[in-house]
Amino acid sequence: MAFVSFWISCFMIGTDIAFSCQNTDDFVDASSPGDIVIGGLFAVHSEMLHPEEYPIKPVIQNCAGFEVQIFLQTLAMIHAIEMINNSTLLPGVTLGYEIYDTCAEVTKAMASALRFLAKFNSSEDVVEFKCNYTDYVPRIKAVTGASYSEVSMAVSRLLALQLIPQVSPASSAEILSDKIRFPSFFRTIPSDFHQTRAMTHLICESGWNWIGVIATDDDNGRFALESFGVQAMANNVCIAFKEMLPAYLSDNTFHTKVDHAVEKIVKETRVNVIVVFMRQFHVLKLFKKAIERNVNKIWIASDNWSAAVKISTIPNITQLGTIVGFGFKSGDISKFQDFLRNLHEKPTDNNKFLREYITLLSVCAHLEYHDFQTCIANQSQDDLIQNVENKHQIWRDDFLNANIEPAFIRSTILAVYAIAYAIEGQCKRRNCKDPYAFTPWELLEELKKVTFIDDGKEIKFDSNGDMSTSYEVLLWKEIDGHMEITTMAEYDPEKGGFIFEDEEKKKEFLNLKKVQSTCSQHCKPGQMKKVTESPHTCCYECVYCPENHYSNQTDMDYCYRCNNKTYWAPTNSTTCYRKTVYFLSWNDWFAIFLLVLSAFGVVLILAISVIFTKNLNTPVVKASGGLTVCYIILFSHLLIFLSTLFFIDEPTEFKCKTRQALFGISFTLCISCILIKSLKILLAFSFDPKLQNFLKCMYKPVPTVVTCTGIQVIICTFWLIFKTPFVKQNFSIPRVIILECNEGSVVAFGIMLGYIAALAFVCFIFAFKGRKLPENYNEAKFITFGMLIYFIAWIVFIPVYATTFGKYLPAVEIIVVLISNYGILCCTFFPKCYIIICKQETNTKSAFLKMVYTYSSKSAGSISVSQISLSSKSSSSQATTSDSCKSEKKSVNGNCHFQVPGQRLIKGKVLPKNSARTLSRKRLSSI
């Protein structure tokens, strides 16, 4: 009790000056003398009170909003200095400190910085202006702090005037890595670049792309927002809205903007993830309002408040949803905890922070935990002066331990040790008991090279003055009705990945994916994004991939195109399918039908060959040119039927080259032989001497056949050499590859067919001339009919072939080949086979002679009548006929010019009957 009374009396004695700045010494909040003094800047209070009188005077005001977590950081600095002084790190040298409260205000921090710049041992804290500060010795050698980046930026620019090293344990703004603008700034944490990248990775891996951001409207908040925006854009994450809250609680618009921010969160129903870059007291106000509005989201916390106990203990904090934060890697702080246990034994003469905390304990002692914390935070220094009477001090060790943020405690201790190791480097060659032994800029150079071991790990600054440490991913979990801050994973900035301690932690991480925060639904495989009128790329429609395109992942910006030559894909496809290869295969019903027709043709040829061979010496076979000619014609027909086999099944180079050449040469051979037969028949029964002479000159069977066929062989040879047919893949039909033979040269193909057509036309003319010759043994009219069938078939073939495509294109040519081949075969051999089989009585020598005799007699009588007509026109005296002639009286004196069967008139004379018989024998022998 005596102890408590002592503290209260001490407090009351110093009340008048404890919380107001009466002179420069009162401006220092915590101090301790030493050979080398280190400055400290911490925002122990969250705001500076503003005067109500008018006009405003340039007076440094008192502060409000005691921040226990930052107060603990000042204790960490003091603890680190005490440990160094009690160690052998700086033998014979004592470190002192001067710690100032910035009240989270740049103005107050600048006032403190000015005192740092004051000349050492100056009674009036005068800052001398010099053009060269090389030999200038200020009152401090280095500075630890500040708590916020905005303050650090301002202070660092001022300290850079004398190149005083500044090591911050909490300022993470990316811009502070710029050594041109901030040459003397260092920090024992990574820059926000790594933190925002870690946040973006978390968002991407959780499948979120439509988020909101709330930040403090100060340098730290703006730079963090800018860095996060760049990272988000690079990873296709869209920011649905950005809300900036005033940096100072004293701002009149603060509460209005908090309400607006909460209203925006409620309104944006598709935004279920909110990233918060704010100071702790800002988050506290925001969350209280969000709880009132029953907001339930996923909150991503920056390092400023990710481990803030005073926020985690807000009543009904669990209603806000899930809070995931990023904090700096912590270490062993057991020694610091021991320090706190003995804190009540520490003197408070030179530590206003500690005195204020003791007073706050007394003022708020009657309250429960959260209310107790709220009471401490809400008390201003002016209130404490008025309410300190009749209060009893109650020391609460548990409260300080509960509010420890291990990461910031560790980074503060590391900052002090980094400065101490740099001092050690300077003191190796100098007597550091002398305050003028070295200057701050020399310490700065030493600090850049500092390397030491902490907790088994090497600690050093990189070229940007940053300390590369990993992040802890913190998850706020409700345990036994209280919100606990647990470590879910570790983020490695160098590898850019998350490391999990066990499967349970990984499962917690994966559970975050259950929450959807997207502007649009995820596009499934088989779909792609179609950008809408929204300026955000994350807002889109999902449309099916068009035909021959596919997508095999979710949320694809475009569909991949299939290789149209070999693959295809239907609409809304997740893969490409290999195109079906089509050709006229053996098992196709139409191919089988055509093969049956070809096979039947081969059977007919064999049957005709047997019939002709058995009736070798009959007049019909002899009249057909003999067995040799018939065999050649039948063999050519056989080759034509066999050539159809090369049009079926998968095309190959050999088939493509063989089929047209085989067909063309075989058909030419067939037509050539039929042409010879036509010439022979016309020659045998022609009575025109001039025509007979011409036909005799033309009738050279072997040379004619060889020449006609040889020309076709030459055409095909040139075709195969210079423009050979080849296998072609036809892609004109979707989803199908048609294997077909490209003829190589349409011109060569046309010349081949045209040559056959020319021979067929000549054959047709000759056959047409002999169409009225002896009926039973005359082939001419059947050859004529066969040629007509050929012409009709191939005339129809040309437009059909030109307009047909697909696997049945070869079938078109097969049909035409079969029609023309069957037409010529049937017209050439069927009449003869009919006579051989069904009219055997006419297939005798006598019957044949009788037919020829009858035809010769008719031909002779016809010629006689023709000559009589000519004679009657030249002689009028013979124009009258006698009655005896009219009664069919026969005259032998040659004066009666009538056709007599069996006689031929030559030069007005009557030939005897045996002359007609002789002529018949000649015609027969000719045939």
C-alpha cells in the first residue's frame, strides 16, 4: 500500500508538467543518459489534440488515445538498449536514448527531429545551419522509428540533411526503399511490395477477383493502395471500390466517411473480400460500425493491424466474418516478457509513457478487459490530470502480455541491435567514450555493412536498406468464445509461395475458397470471357467457344483454335477431336455394290471367252475378227473392270498413279480394236470404189492398234512424269478429312479422256456408216449403240464429277467406267453370244452364205436401178416400155432395163447369176 501511495504522490506532484510541454526538456517522453545516444520516434498516442481557441497559435498540444501496442515497442527499445549495455557487445561504452511521442502526427514528429539535429552539448538545442555537416555532431547518433510511413518519410528527409541513420521497425511504404530520396533510411521489415504481392497471391489462389479496398488517406495508405493496385492488375484482380478514410481521428468528416465506407460494403453484395490498409484506431472505428450493420465478409489485414489484440477483442468481432492478415515473422521474445514482469519495479522519473500507463491502470481499474482497454485508449492527457485523484493503482501484467505484437517487438529489438553493431564497427578503431569519436554519416556507412546473427538467422540490410524476412499468414479464429490470432501459413517473398506447417493448416487455407468474391461467375471449360460494358476486366459474360475452338480451363480470356486440318471441336468444347478420315472403303455398302458389278463384269468376260473358245470355227466368231481380236478386246474389258479396284479403299501414291493410267490405256486398246472391226466391216460391204480404196489404205490392224494405244501410253507417261497424281487431304467438309487422289493436272486428265472420246467418235462414224449391212452378222449398229452409251455416260460424268465432293467422288468415275464398259461389252459380244447359243441354225456356213448372197443381190439390183435412171435421162427413144416388159417378161438382148434378182447390169448388159454368187463368196472371205 505504501508503494501505491508513493506512486500516486509522485504522480500528483508532477501532474502540472507531466503532460504539457513547458520547455524543451519536457518534450522528451523517455530518456536515459549514455556515451552514445539513440533517438526514438513512436506514436504512443493516436492523435494530437487541437486547440479550440482562435486564432490558433503555434503551440505543441497534448495528445490522446494511448496505444498500448506502441507503448510496448518503446519498452522493447529500452529493453534492447539495457541488454546491450549489460553485454560485451560495446565494452566500456554505454548507450543512452531519447524517445519522443509523435502522436501519429508529422508536425510533432518534425519537432522531435529538429531536436535530434541540435548540436551536441548545446544548452539551447540550437540547430546550426551549415553548408557542410561532415564534422557536425548532433545530440544523437541514430534514430529508431517512426511507427508510420508517413511520419518516417517526413523525418527521413530532415535527417538526411546530416545523414543521420534512421532504422524503422514498422514503416513499410515501398517508396522508402528509394535511396535517392531517403538515403539514410533503413528498416528491419520488408517493404509493402512484398506484402501486397503476398495479398495478391492469396486472393488469386482463393479464386477471388472482385474485391474492395479501404485505406487511410495518408502517404502510407496511398502508396500501399498504389502498390496493391499494380499487383492486382498484373494478376487479373479487379478493385470494385476504393474508400479512403481521413488520416486523423480529429477530422470532422471521419465518422461520415466511415459510414459511407460501410454503406459501400453493404451495397456491393458481390464483393465479399475487403483489403484494409489502415492504422489500428481506424480499423477499430470501422469494425464497430460494420458490426452494427451486420456486415459479414472476408477481411485481409495489412501488417499494421493483423495482430492487433485490441481489435480482436472487440465485442461480437466474430460476426464480421473471417479475418486473414499478414504479419512480419516473429521470433523469441521471452526475454522481453521477463522484462515486462519486472516493469513495475522500474523507475518512472525519466519515462512519461510508463507514468501515464500507471495512471491509466488506476483510472480504468474497475472495468473488464475490453472496456478496460477502451478506457485506456479513450483517455486524453488532460482527462488524466483531472481524474487521477482518489484512484488506486492496480498493476496488470496480463494486460501487457496480451497486447504484445511479437513481430513489431522483434523488429524494434532488431533495429536497436543493428545500430549497436554498426557502432561496434566504429568503436573498434576509436574511443567511443568520446562523443566526437565519429559522426552520424560515418555510422551510416557502417550500418550498410552490418551483419549479425539473431535466433540462428543472418540479419543484414539489402541495397535498398530493407531487411528481407518472411511473412506470417495470420488467421483469426474463434476459440472458446474468444477470437484468437493463429498462424496459418508462412509466405516466402523470394519464392513467392505459401508454406504450411501441417495438413490442418493447409485445409484452413483451402477453406477460404468456399467464399465467392467475383464480379461474374467463373467461366467453365468450354467457355470464354466476353467483356461487357463495364470498365473492369473481371466483369464479363461467359460465352461458349465457337466451333473448332476449345477451352480447357476456367475463366479463359479466349478459346484456343483447333488445328483445322486434322482436328475439330463442337460448340462449347473442352478439347479438340481428331477428324474422321473418310475414303471409299471396302466395307462401304456402295463400294461393295460397285465391286459386285465389276466382279459380275469379269464373270461375263470369262463366260464370253469360254463361249467364243468353244465356237472358234463358227462364222459368228470368225466374223468378229477371230479369237485373237476377241481375246484382246475382252482382255482390255477385263483390265477396265479391274481398274475400278484402284478407286476403292485408302488412296495411296501407287493407286492414284495407276488407276487413271490403267483405265485410259485399257479403254484406248478396246476402242482401237473396235475401230479396226468397224473399218473391216465397212470395207467388206462397201460398193463404192473410192471408199473402198480409202478404207484399204486405212485398214492396217496391228499398226493402227499399236499407234492408237501408244499415243495414249505417251500421254499417260508424260502425265505421270510431269504432273503425277498424288494423295490429297480434303478439308472442305467439317469434322472430316477426305483422302482422295488429286489428278495432278486436270489438263492431262482431260487430254486422256478427250483422246479416248476422239477415238470413240471416229469409231462411231465408221460404225454408223455400216449400220445397214447384213443384220444377223453385222456389228456396226451395235457398235454405234455402244459408242452412244459411252458418249452419254461421259457427257453426264463431266458436270457430275465437277460438282461432286466427298468420299463418293471416286464412285462417280467408277459408275461411268462401268456403264461405258458394260455398254461396249454388251453391244459387242451379246448379239453374237445370242446367235451362238439361241440361233445355232443361223451360225452355219450355208446360212451365212445365203444371207450374204441375199444382201449382195439386193445391193446389185439397187445399183442397176440407179444406173437405169441415169440412162433414161440421156435417151428419150428408150423412154417407152413394152407390155411384155410390164408383164415381167424377161429379155436377154439387153433392151429391157429391169432389176432381175441375181443379176447385175454393167454397161447395159445383164450379168449372169453365177457372177452374184462369186461376189458373195468374196464378201464372205473379206469378212
